[in-house]
Amino acid sequence: MNITTRLSVTTCMRRGLRECLNALRWRDTWAYCGWQDIRLRYRRSFLGPWWLTASMAVTIGVLGLLWSQIFQLPISKYLPFFAIGLVVWTWFATQINDACTGFTQFEHIIKQTRLPYPTYVLRLGTRNTLILAHNAVVVVGVLLLCGIGWHPVAWLSIVGLTLVAVISVLVSILVAITCTRYRDCPPLVASLLQIAFFLTPILWEPSALQAKAWMAEMNPLFHWIEVVRQPLLGQVPTGAHYLWTVGSILSLGAAAVWLLGRQRDRIAYWL
């Protein structure tokens, strides 16, 4: 019998939690490496990551104008809704897609240096958050252009971003371990994210479902986006949004910590 199959749930949780706490102590390492990843990726580029920002701005402008006409909504109302949702979704989806190779792309480091495995996921999170900071300029521009501006309640969006960042790291740990063990999973993850994009109120508003708006309420991704989007639109997110988000953190956290604790000793051998 393999040693990992004999570990109790409590032991797995303890091992996984210890691994996560150790990763936080290496914050200088993963933060610096994430920053260097961005610098190296756009080395000798004139605009660097601002190319992504320009692309995001064009996408939001063109699709925002198109879909506002399809849904017969005022552009000043639809464009901020769409812009915030798309920027947050792009950040989250990119993080999960990168997590598919979260360990395999750092194989040479893992086989030579013993670092806590969440360190590599946090490194990905750092570089994707830096790109999010660039894309946030587009959101600010849209809010000013549509006359929404900055409201005191908008500070709650920082709380929402923090909660969603925690969720993205937890999901990334689950995805990274699974995709390291099963190399056929990355295309499946990409397909699921594509489907989730269309099922989540990003292009469309929940009110478009009319009597079936409850379908959007059952989608956790909707609540994760709303805790960021609603404050920027000048509204306070409902308690349901925060309950779904915090509940997701607790459930995903338990699953990620357990899986990490159970498979920690195997990951290097799967590479």
C-alpha cells in the first residue's frame, strides 16, 4: 500500500496547511520572480505589458458597442458592466490556464531546489496581478467616460479583489496538482473556462434571463465577479455575494490543502 493512501484526512490537512504557510514565508522569492517574469517576457518591447492593455481597451470598446446594441441597452450603462466583468474574468481565467503548467514549467527548479509548492502558484499570481493592474487603467477610463466616477463604496472592490485572489490561488493549486498528474487535463480546463465564460454574466446581465435569473445566482463565478464589479458601479454587494465568495474560499481551501498534503511527496516524481 502506498504511503499517501495511509495518511488520514487530518494528517493530510496538517501537511498541506504547513506547506501553504511555508510558502507565505517565501513571499520575497515568489514576488520577485513574478516581477522578473513580466520583465523578461516583455524585454526589448516598446510598450511591454501595455500592449495587453491596448488590446483589452480595443476589445472592450468594440464588443461593448456591439453587445449594447444587441441587448438594446444604453452604452453608458452596459460598457462599465462589461468592462469590469471582462477584466476580472481575464485575470482569473489566465491564472487558471497558467496553473495547468504551474509545476511542469518550473520542473528544472523543483528537481533542484526544495521550495513549498504553493510558491510556484503564487509566482503565477504575482505576474497575472501585475497585468491586472495595467488593465485596471481601462476600467478607470471607462468609468470616467461613462460618468460614473469614483464612489466611497468603490473601496469595497479592493476587498472583493482580495477574496477573488485567494480563490484563484486555491483553484490554481488544485489545477496544478491535477494537471501535473494527468497531462490530458489542460485542454479540458481551457474548454471548461470557455464554457464558464458564456454561462457567467459578463457579456449579458442577469436580468436578461428574466424569470430564470436564479440560474445566474447558482453560478459561483457570478458572485466572485460581483464583489468586485458592484462597488465600482457605486453599489454595495449583497450579503449573498459575500456568502458565496467566503463559502467558496472555505470549501476550495479545504480541498486544496487536503490534496496538497496528500500528494506533496509525489509531485516531483510526476514531472
